Amino acid sequence: MRRKLMVAAAALATALPIVTACGSGYTPRTINIYPPADGASFIDKVGQKCTQDSNGEYTIVTTPLPKSADDQRLQLARRLAGNDHGLDLMGMDVVWTAEFANAGWLVPVPEDMAKQIGAVTLGGPLETALWKTPDDSAKRLYAIPTWTNTQLLWYRPDLQRQYLDGRKPPTTWDRMLADTEAIRTQGGPSYIMVQGKQYEGLMVWFNSLLVSAGGAVLDPNDADKQTLNDTPEHREATLTALRTMKAIATAPGHDPSLTNSDESSARLGMENGDAAYEVNWPFVFSSMRSNAAAGDVPFFPEMKQYEEMFADPDNPPADSELGPVNKTVQTKFNFARYPGIREDKPSRTTLGGINIAVASTSQQKDLAFKAAQCLTSEAAQKVYSIEGGTPPTIKAIYDDPAFEAAYPMGDAIRTQLEPQNAAIRPASPVYQAISTLITASLSPVGAWDPESKVDELAEQVQRAIDGEGLIP
């Protein structure tokens, strides 16, 4: 799945125009959408189909934003602040909703459309598109969930059999630490691969642990109130999350590069045979599959039988052909729910993804909503998920046979996207500052005292709320 996105993004320079400067005009019935570079080619493919099906009512033109999320946000903010009438639709990171809505840059989704979307969308992704501005009486839908993501626990079943008497994968971080220590003392690989580098991946890890422990960065009903240490219960949850992070970073046999680890290095640590466990997004499954088939995974020679199937990256096998291959992959690389803090309390997992919103600068908002509805439909999300490798937000797709063939981990993903299992990153107009200050304070992971770090983090979040922190 990740390979599909990377190949598609590499072709954008010749297939689609790259946004470089802000304009001010618009063309009637031309709906301009600016999505992130990764996935833009699939937006364009769907957009062409929507254009054809509209029978001349509108034409969707796709212009990809830069690859970096920070650069994407900056480009959109410049266009919106400059009142660019050529900006109709935006592919927005799930953490931008509050900031853009409060700035007056988003048009709320019409009530009847919002009800239809709410009826078919999984609760976690839906929550990322909701916000209450100072002018709203209640939360409103400010964007349409388009694709989503959630991390899973990835593990080696062969190591479970060889070193742990074949028991099931761990359901908590403490159990995972105990299992890796048992594997290490018997001479096996003991790394637990996480995202410990000072960047958004570190915020995702901390937030998942914090919410799983019963805490939160902010009061969900008051974005101006930090809740890291405001009550004894919240302080204990924050302390538990920090102790877990420190334990992972300092355990015997830990990944020595943990403080510089991102999604890619975590994936490589597993494929190189150094790790017993990994928390990461679903793209690692297809990476393991294709790299093992190429002979690049030392502990997985059985996959060489599929080498010819994956030899031509421009002609990959159809998803319908992958059933036997996926079953082979799962004998040595399998998945489970994201680990929790306590055995009796299921984990909560931080979501990623993209939502499509109508820009307040658009001069044809009703038409933009029609186009957005087509771009986020069930048919559209099948393209994004099955061809593009990004999990859908619409519930029904998870029962589609084509989706099930492409996503053997689909049921686990759907479970983690339910509202009771999803951990939404702090919804705040100053989220960017909150994340920047938290990750700076947490880095390098484990080189701090958890007790004192609780109050330091609370202070940093309050600085961001008060506008005293670093505002990117």
C-alpha cells in the first residue's frame, strides 16, 4: 500500500501541476482541489470520473500540495489569507480542523449532507472533522472524512513459537517488555520499534499512551484547559504514559536508535530481523510482502516463491491474487490491536488521515460541496483504499470483498476506528504549537524523570494555549 502511494507521488511532476503561487481568480464550474502530494493522483483519478458523471455541471482540477504536512498547511494558509477565489476544496490533515474553522477558512457542511455523512462514517474519523467555533452553538461538521489511518501492533509469530511457547501477542506495553526480555535472554531479537524521533510521530505515540491510560492533553469540552495534571487522576495517567515511554527507551535490548526512529526506520528494523515487535501504520504489511519476495528479508526465505509476482513494480499483482501470499506473510509477520496500558482496559489509538473541506474563499460553494460529495463517496473511497492504500472512513467498505482481499488487517483497523477505541489528537486552534512544544519536551525520549516531566509538559501546553509558545 505504501509503495503504491510512493509510486503515485513520484509521477505527480509530470501528471499534475504543482502549486507554487497564490492566484485570485476563478473559472465558473471549475472546482479546484488542493490535496496532499501523497494520494493526489488518486484524487485526480476520482475527480476525472466525477467530472464525467456530472455531465458538464463542473470540472474538477487537482493541484497537489507539497509532500511535507507543514508546507501543505502553509500553502493553504497563504491562499486563504490572500482570499484566493481559485481555491474551492482542500485535502486537510485531520489535526487542522479547529485552526482553520476558527480562522473562518472553512464552510460548515450543510446539515442534510452532514447527517448523511454521519450515518455512514466510522465514529473516530468523523470526530476529527467536527468542531465548535465561538460562533457555533454546538459542534458542526467542517469537513468530510476521506481516508483515515490507525497504527497496529506488528509481531513475529515465529518468535512467539520459538521463544514464548506460542502464546498470543501481548495486549499491553508491560507484557511486550516482558516478552522481549524473555526473547533477549534466549538470544533472540529484542527491539520494540516505535516512532521516537522529535516530530509528529512522537506526538502520536505519546497521545495513544496517554489516552489509553485514561488521560488527555486537553479537556474535550474546553480547548483552553490542559488536563495533563489538573486532577490526581489525570496526573497519574500522564505519569503512566511517560513511565511507559521511558521503559521502552531504556529496557535491556532496546533499539539503540529509538530517539531517531520514524515510521521508515521502524519498518526497516522489523524487516532486518532486529525487532520482535513494531507499532506502525498498515503500509508496513505490503512493504514486508514485496521486500521479502525480493529476498531482502533475511528471516523470511519462504517468500522467495513469490518473487516473480512482485518483480515488476509497474505491474503489481491484483488484490484478488494476494490471498495465498498474505497468508504466507502472516506466518512470520502478523498484526494485532495496538497495545494498551492495562489488561482490563482496551487501548486507544491515535488516528491519522485526510478530510476534504470547502474553502470560504470559493465563489461557488454549493458546486464545491457537490464535487466534494462525489470525491468522498463510497466508490471514491474504494479507489483510495484498494488502489491507494489508505483505509476508508465509510463503514460498509470494510465488508467489501475487494477491500478484504487487499486488507487482511481490515477488521482490526475498523475496530480501532470506532469512537470508543480511537484517540483523537488534541482538538485546538493552536494544535501545531501544542505538538511542537510537547515533542520538543519529550525528546530525547527517556532522558528525563517522568515525575517532573508531567508538570513540564503541562506548562508547555499552557504556554501554547496562552500564545506564549512557539507558533509555527
